[in-house]
Amino acid sequence: LGIEGQKHDYVEFEDMSNIAKAFVSMHQPHCEHAVEEVKGRSLQDAIDMVVQNPEKYSLKNNWLFDPNSRLCAFRFRNREYVLKRGPLRRIREEKENATKINALIKKTKIGRRKLVAVVPDVYTINSKEGGTLSEYVGSDCNELFYLGIKSVLSRKEVCDIQRKLCELSVLHRNFLPRNTIVVRDKIYLIDLEHVVFNARSSDHYHSLETSMLVG
């Protein structure tokens, strides 16, 4: 709230306000988020509209903390998409990493489920910012946890995934419930811009202890 006579100059007041509002909204009872339909001649037209109105298409659920609306969800021609905005360099790294990991884990199964890295398309927004676009495949494990569905992945499956990546010397530093999606016979890994290749075994164990199981 702005207070009359306030002498302090809060340079980032708007950002602080957005963070506070996001914190409050994420602790409200879960409500179904209706994904907006975007009309346009092409998918590129639809993306442009979403980028211009990120708050309208912001991806909302019970756990998501995204005050700057970097994650957007929209429907175009009966398909649902997720758009993630970020620095162009990092966006490109995510696609490169996902492509490389998919080749490494080809035909890998965790129990009866196939392990898959989601390889997004990359869109340039301006000289510094870009976006990854992928089709929506399902709710991530963190969202399901908040909905009371807690038995999506077993501890053994989590450890088996980590062990497999370790064998390949791949460290997924964002291996978290929010970046793991389980749909029927597939386990999808997302948010792969911080992956390290040729990693040491000790790095994997530290990551496992402090990320997925704690998360």
C-alpha cells in the first residue's frame, strides 16, 4: 500500500508488490485454471499475443511462484501449450541440453515407464529474450502433491532416475518434483537449462539429497 507522506524511495516496489500478491494467491484453495484459447493465423501469431499479454495467460496453480508471469499456458487449435520466457542464451541452452539428454537416455526405462526429456521449440522474442514452447503433457509432481496425490513416483524410481543419469555423467541440477511429469507409462524431465555434462558422481548424490527427495 502506498502511504501518504512516505519518504522512502522503493525502487522495486512493483516487484515487491507482485511477490506479495503471488505469495497470498498460492496459499488459496486450489481452483481449476481455465486455459485461454488464442486465435491467430499461425502458432507464431498466438505466441506473439501471449508474449504481449503474459498476465492474461499466466500459468497458475497452487504451488507456482511466478510473480513476473514467465510461465504462460494457452490453447491453440485444440492443443494446449506452455511457453516459458527467459534470457535467449539460457533458452537455447535448454533445447540443446534436452536434445542431448534425449539421445543419451534413448530406450531407458525406469521400472515399466519410459524416461523422456521434453525437447521444446525455441522462439526469439527480442535480441535478449526468448521463449521455449512445448505441448502440455500433464500436471507436474509438485502440483499433484498439493492436490493430495502423493504416490506418483516412488523413492526407488527417483533413485533409479538419478542413478541412470549418474551412469551417463549427466547432472540435472533442477531434478525437482516441479520439473518431473508422470503420465501413464512415461516420466518426463523438463527445465533442463542447468544440466551439467561430464559431472562427477559425488555431485549427483549431493543433488539427490538436497533437491528431489527434500522437494
